[in-house]
Amino acid sequence: MDTNSNLINKFRIPIIIIDLEDFVINDSNSFFVEIFGQTKGKKIYDVFDEFNLDDFKKFNQQQKTYNLVVQASNPLKNFYEIKFEITECSITGILTDVSQFIKNEKMRESFAKHYKNEASVFFEFFQHINDAAVIADVKSGIIIEANQAAGHLWNKKVSKIVGTHQSKLHPPHMNEEAKQIFEKHIELLTDNKTDVMIFPILRSDNTEIMTEISSSLMEIGNQTIILGIFRDITKRIEIEDQIRDYERHHQLSSHLSSLGTLTAGIAHELNSPLTYVFGNLEFIKKNILTQNNKSIKLINALDAVVIGCGYISEIISDLSSISVTDDYQKVSDVNKVIRVAAKMASVDSKYRAKLKIDIERELQASISPSRLSQVILNIITNSSRSFKTPDIINNFINIEVKSQNKYINITISDNGKGIAEGDLEKIWAPFYTKNNNLGGRGLGLYISRKILTDIGGQISLESKLNSGTIVKISIPETDYYFQPPKLPLNNNEINYDLKNRAHIVILDDNRLVLDVCEQYLKPHFSVTTYTDPQLAINDAKNDIKDFYISDIMMPTMDAMQFQDKLFKLGIKGSSILFMTGGVVTEEAMKFEKTLKTDNRIVYKPINFKKLIQLITHSILKNQKLQTDNLNSKKTVNSLNKRFIGINQKIYTELLEVLGEKNIIKKYLELHNQIEKFVSNYQELEASELMDNAHNIAGTAAFLGAQSISSHLKKIEANTFNDDKSLISFHVDKIISSNIILKDFINIIL
């Protein structure tokens, strides 16, 4: 609802959102509140006495709009016309101030009542109506009078309006239609005396303007005339279109968010039982293999169950990876998203055509996985439904992905029935579809274009009837790519062993998960398990263990709170690992992202071999860091004695994370990169020089070589400005700084 509030507050007209089922006002913008006060949570018919629920329900069965004139409750007592537009789940009300219009109508009725035989008095009043007004003869449809406001609306002299047929007020292509509408209009007026319709008019400069026409029959003297009041509603229609567009976008975001929450919830509920199903199956199989009377059929049956569980786990993992909410992840692994989307679409496509995917390398796009998967899924689905008959030999859908100029270009082509030339412009409009019989809603391309436009991307389509279709998608590429650090393949690669048998604590609200974890970890560690987080905290207060493992989603204490309590006891993050079968809340998603970056998370169903390896590696690393920290303090103190051109705070933090051996390697790589850069920078093209300077500057900043980073950034800027003298100046500075960097490396060594 906050999203809706932000949305409708952008418009400087009063707007309300009403629930379609119970007619409660769910939201309103500040302009509405100023006029009618705070009405959120109230029934619409309790706020407006003029709102007739029975009339509205009857009206709703026939069309999707409903108009109502109400009077404000504020001291001004202005009149407002509310145009209600009905969607699938809500009603949007847009208010227009019609006080002057109502005033004119009341004045006109008053004059008509008291002076209906006084034509001169009426026509005097007629000229002073603020809205455009014309009078036409009922029988002939000829305009017999128009006021000055009408002259302004049609952008022509009143004398040019008077004497013409009423149909000439409208666009030429609608003349016949206008005549027919006028005749029906007269019939309605004869029965009801007044009528309102929306119809375009044509100005003298050939521009069309949409107007709302309020008409009534009047007797002036012995003549029956039709009085038409025209109001320009162009702005109102623009705002209504914008609101509809925003509402569709909001509904899309809500659907994606709901899908992400639902998928995460399902994943969490399924992955926990899969953990102990997997674990116990492997345990049973291991015990059978140790027995003399082992049954091959039984072992094969267990293998089949394990494989089946693996398929279930993979499907859950795929769904989770493309259903995360946008606030959680703004970068997509294009390769993975296309693979998963293709797998989801294969339910339909695998029986219709052969799908081929060609991706040149791993690519990262600046778009959330959920939105990119929606686009790819829409296009593949459209392609698979374009085939008249299933034929997996001759029918094809090809997906090709290439990177060019910082954009990822995705081309999806098929040899289906194609699209007729007359339909090519219509396909981008919402709800346009020719696949109703196949479940199409006509929103796929509209939503896809909206998603891509929002992130600075593009989509285009080429097609010929009976010759297939080519869809081209372009999205911004990003250099960001997270890859967790690799663990040693086995414990033998580590040059030191655990000094003592490590003691670990495992926390999960599911006792079956704890049992299988204990079963696999006890041969390697001392294990204590808890289902209550507070009991684990109380235990840590008395005796801090070597390592802690906790589920993220806990009913009585969330993972962030549990970690904070451990931090207060002096336990470091490197001694805490989290596991999850899927997170649901936004806070948990952000926390999961941090853990993933730190390589402090495992996913259910748990691979226990990797878990044992990760625990062992972390404990050994912590033991080594305790020793290294003592040595590093001595090293940093010696380095402080001379200028080294390195940010010492960054160096200390990196030393703790990477270790001395790895950090030396990083500085040596930077030194060599700089030497290569300064030796051949004059031979590089401007774009190559800028790219090299930019990349090395990022590495230097990461390692705390801020002086080098600063000069490289200036080289990048001066290359863009083609200032060769300044480029040469900064290269000299970098050469000097690189000598200092070499001295710094020698001191560490």
C-alpha cells in the first residue's frame, strides 16, 4: 500500500483507491485528504451520501466506469465529479472540480424555468457560460448560436461555427458516426431531457481534442433547441492513462513480490525435510553396504529415491533463484536465468519445438533475476505457441546471447507462424492477444517492454507471416560478479591440523534436521544441538564453543538477533555459520546476501561433505589468524616508521581476511600491472587506455594504494578530454608511487 500512496501522491488532483469487494477506501492522496478529510478504512457510501450502491453494482455489470457528482465536506463546499474506473481487484476514483460547471447548470436551469419565453435574457446568460456552449436546431442539427468560450475551444471565430451542421464540429472521419450519435442523442434527450457523452472535436488547426458533452433540450419561445456544453478533458484522460499504466506496473510488482514470497515459503518448508530425507537415505545405504547380506535391488531403490529427491531439490533451487524480490538482488547471472526460464517454459515448449541456447561466456546484467526471467519466459512461451503443429525435428527456438559495448544482447528466434504486418504495432498494447484459446492474456510483451525500459534496456521484434519471429533484447551489462572463495579440496591441503577436537553448536527449530546433522558431524566434532536460541545463548555465556551453526528462519529469535547476541559475547563472525531452506522476509533476504558474500551460509538440503569441509577450514583459519594477528601488529608497527603510500587501515583489514601470503600476492600483481601499463600506455587506443586505467584504479583502491588509484582516475578523465600533457604528468607520478609500492612489498617480505 505504501507503493500505491507514493504513486497517487505524484498527481496534483484528488485520487482514491477503493476495494472492489467491500467498498472500503484503501488509500487516498494528500489532495483528497485536504478536501474530504481522512477517510481511509471507511466505506465509500458512508463518505458520500450521493453514492448509490445498488446503482453502482447494476452499472458495474455493464461497463467499467461509473461517474458521480459529490459535494466536499470542507468550508468551500465545492462540487466534484468522481470518475470511478474498475479493475480486477480495486476501484480508482479520479476527482475533477466541477463547481463552476454545476453553478452554470443551476443558473441555466433557473433561467430556463423563469424566463423560458424570454429568448433575449437566455441568450445573454448563454454568452456568459464559462464552458464552451453551442445551440443547435433539433430537427436539422444546424448550429444557431455559440458563445465566446466555444470560439476559444475550436480556435475559430464564432461566426465560422454558427450556420454549420453539428457534425462539422467533429473530425471528418467521424461525420457519419457523429450524425448517428446526434440522432440517438436526441432520442435520449427526448426521454430524459439531459445526456452526457464523450466525443472528440476538431479544432481549426486540425488537432483533435477529446471533450465531455453535456446536453439538454430547451424550449425558447416556440422553438425546441438543444444546448450542448463542451468541456476539454484531454488532461483528465492523460492522467487516467498514467494511473492505469502505474496501476499495471504496481500489479506486476505485487505479483512478482508475491511469487517471490510464495516460492521462498515453499522452499523453506520443503528443504528442511529434504535435508533429513537425504541424510537418512545416505545413512541407510551406508549401513546396508557394510552388511554381508546386502541387497543390490534395495541399494538401487535407494539410489533412485536419492536421485528423485535431487530433482526436487534442483527445481526448488531454480525457482528460488529467479523469484527473489527486486530490493534483494539487482544483478542477474544471465546464463543461469535463461537456463532456468527455459526449463520452466519446457513444460509447454519441449513438445512443440527444439530449443537451442548459445551463450558465449558468463554474463552479469543490471536487472533482478525475477524480472529478467519474466521477460525470457514471456518470449519463449510466445515462440512455443507460434507453431501450428508440434514438430521437435523441424520446429526450432534459438536463444543467442552476446556482449557488446557494455550491453548484453539476447536474440530469441523461431520459425513459427509469424505475425501479420497489420498486427505488429498492436502487439505492444496491453491485453492484445490472438492466443486466448492457449491461455494468453495479452500482457506478455507489454510487461516485458515496461520491465526493460525501467532498467534502461530495449526490446524490438521483427516478424513476417509464415516466416517466423526474431525478438531482440538489450540490457545493461555490469562488471559485478560475486564468487565465494574456494575451499581446499580436502583437509590434507592445509599444512596444520586442529589442535583439539573442535566443539560446535547447531541450532534449528526442527529436531529431525538436528538429528541428521548430529549423525553426520559427530564423527568429526563434539556436537551440541538446540531447538531454542536462548538456550544456545545461555550455554555460550558459560562456555564459548569453537563454532556455531544456526538456521536463519527461527520462530522465537531471528538469525540477526542471534548473531548480535553472540557478537556481544566476543564471538567473531568467522566462527558463525548459517543454514537455510529459503528466506521469506526482506530483512532475512538482506542478511542472506551479506552471509553469501562472506561465505558463511549453506543451503538445505545440506551437502554434509562440504559442510564438514567448510567448518574445518573456518576453524583452522581462525586458529591461524590468532597467530598471524600477533605477527601483523609487529609488521604494521615497522611499516609505520616510513611513508609507504598504502592506507594502513585497509591493509590491516585485508591482512585479517586474506592472510599474509595472499595479500603479498595481490600487491605483487598490482605492481606488475602498473609496470605493464606505464610501459605501453602510449600505444593504446583512447578507449583501451581508459578501460585499463579504470580497472587498475579499482584494484589499487581495493588494496589501499590511494595515490596510485587517484592518478589513474585522472588519466582516465584526461584521456576523455584528450589532454596528453596531463596524462604524461600523472604517468610519472604513478611510476614514483609504484617504486614506493615495491619498497612496501619488500618490507612485508
